[in-house]
Amino acid sequence: MAILISATGGDIESNIDLTFHWSHCFLIVDKLNNSLKPIENRIKNHPNEVKDVLDNFVKKEGVEIVITHEIGQRSFEEFKKHGIRIYQGKGNIGEAIRQLEEGKLSEIKNV
């Protein structure tokens, strides 16, 4: 299972960035392979690429879950059309992943 997280930095000790679109970068945490992959956020400087970037996360990276604090309508709709679940998180990324596994994060069902 791959988890996409809006991040303030490129490691598990970073925090969840407050807005998906404007996040410093993205982290993909692959729970099956126990790996972490930081990815540059191309969306904030190239908003017309939202669909392509998000499709890549889903199709190439295998993202099944997103953790962010706040997500815009366009990104929300792109993920939802692929069946991606989006959860609201805050603070430390490692802690948010633990909370997700324990069922303690709230799912964002609409924006």
C-alpha cells in the first residue's frame, strides 16, 4: 500500500504540510516495501499539470491513500475518480501514519 503525504520536508520526521497544492514536497510511503520516496511538488508552480501529476501518483506510484491537512476541489476530484481515500492529518508524518493504521484519522469525504 502506497501512501501519498503532503510534506514540509523529505523525510518521515517532517510534518504534514497544511495545504496539498502548496506543500513543500510530497512523500510516498510504501508500506509493502517499507520505503520512502520524496517527490518535488510540480503542482504549485504548474497548476495546469494537476491532472497529469495526480494520475502519475496513482498509476505509476500505486498510491491508494492520501494524507494531507487540506485539499482543493480539483485535486480532491482527481483522486476520488481513481477511488483514492483522502485522510486529514496534522503534525509529524510518522505519527500520522501510525494514527492511520490505528483508524484514528478522519477521512475527507468532500470539500
